[in-house]
Amino acid sequence: MNYQLIPKELRPIAEKVEAQQRISEGDALTLYGANDLNALGIIANVVRERKKRQLRDLHPQSIHQLLKHLHLILPVLRVCRQETRRARIRIRN
């Protein structure tokens, strides 16, 4: 991260974000009140790239298991949605 583009009051927060530490409520309020959109974008991009990297690094077997469970759950959700619609129609009539 290029700290030269980040104002001095936001640098400790940027260092926390880069070190994957939680920010405090005070830090969040400081970010909320910041007017430097470039600095906020740089800090947010670090988090976005980390999440993107984590998603890309998922093991293919994990993805297969997730899809398998979704394949089993989706028909159940469709039936639940249909039953909910039928119940709403019965209540209206």
C-alpha cells in the first residue's frame, strides 16, 4: 500500500487493515468522517483484493461440496416458496 497518498490521521488505520487486524469503533468513525476519497479507496481496495484472493484460493473440492449442497437445497426452497404463495392465496380468499 502506498502510504504517501494516505493522510497522517488515516495511516494507523491503513496499517491495521493491511495487517488484517480489526479496526475499532473510533477508527470506523474516523473513516466515516474522512473527506479523502482516494485514501478510502486505497484502504478498501486492500480488503477487496484480500477477499478476492481468498475466494480464488478455495480448494476445488470445497467448491464441489458447496455446489452439491446447493443442488440439494434449491428444490426444497422452491417447494417452500410455492407453499408460501399458496398459503397467501388461501388467506386472501
